[in-house]
Amino acid sequence: MTITAQEAEPYIELNGVRKGFKFGTEGISIFSDLNLSIARGDFVAVMGPSGSGKSTLLNILSGIDSPDAGKVRIGKSHLDRMGESARSSWRAHNMGIVFQFYNLLPMLNTAQNVELPLLLKPLTRRQRSARVDTVLDLVGLNGRQKQYPNRMSGGQQQRVGIARAIVADPGLLLCDEPTGDLDRKSANDILEMLGFLNRELNKTIVMVTHDPEAARFARRTLHLDKGTFIEQGMDSQ
């Protein structure tokens, strides 16, 4: 089954993707024929039971993992044709990832954590600092550049994680349970921020979540089960 967004030339396209893993002599199939199309500027929530392949999907979309067969295209880049090094370089320049548990380095302050993706770019220290200040202002953390993660709430740490994900201005954001460790109010604040990034900055967002309330913030919700997508709704914002 193919889920097709309302655009002739999809930004993300998976076609006939097959992926499995071996455990000793045993093998398990995650996807046997997975197809997906997402338009540029869409905000898609992916839900499904544990073991349905949500994490595997994010790993394939991010280039952390590669399919056993099938095509994976994002923009004009064919990730299925790239080696590991090429996928790593592509990921650094084209996408941001927001993690459930923030993945901030505790020995670095807010500005230093956010700056990390810019160290791979040909920017001066002043240019990097200006970008960091801009995105921290965008996520509501202006003035907290020197604060360390252990002095921040979970919601604040996730804002730092989002700032780090967007500081290099990627077109695509992959969010892995971005509100799973937060209380409802903090979660809604983060989801509203993702909605703003999608609406106002045209970021394409793919968000894996177990939370139906979180999925309501997306434009579309896809249910992943037994290697197949089932569309649950569109334009819920």
C-alpha cells in the first residue's frame, strides 16, 4: 500500500523497501515491501505498536541504516545507492534529528551543544555564534547560552535539542518520540514549536510517537503495523 501526499514530485519516497535482521541463525523481516511518499513541507506522525518498525523506518530515512532492497530517495538524493560514509555526510548537511532523551553532552553548555552541527561547516566562530543565538531565540532560550543541561528542565533540554537540530537549516527533521519524556504541558509546548517550524519555516517533519495527543499536531497520521502504512487522517492542525 502506498501513501501519497498531495504533490506530484514527493520530497521523500520509499519504494519496495525490504529490511530484515538476523539473530544467530534466525531471521526476522521488518519490511517486505514498504512504500511511502511525503510532500515537501508535510508534517507526518508515525504511530504503531512496539516492534512495528518505527525505529527502523527512522534509521532508513536518516541513512543510519540501509535497506536490503528497494529505493530510498529524499530530494534528489538516493540514499539506497550511497555507502555509509556518503550517507553520513548527506545526513550532516540535510537533516536534523530530535531525540526522546535529548542526547545533549553534559560537559557542554547550551550554546556549545547547539553549535556542534556547525563545526562541520566552513563558518567562522562569529558566524557560528550568530546562528546559535538566532535559533536559541527562536526556541525561547535567548540568554541561556551558558547554562548547562543539568540545570535545565526536560522541556528546556528538548528545546536545546530542537535548536541543535535546526541550526544548520536542514530541510528535514526526524523526531523520535520527542515528547516521550515530558509532562503534558511541556510536551504541548514542544509540539507547538514543531508546528511552527513546519508552518512558518516549511520544515518537513516525520515524527514517531506513541502519543495520540502528539499525533494531533501533525498534518497526517500514519499507522505502521506488520510492515504496512495505514493513513489515519490529514490536516488535523
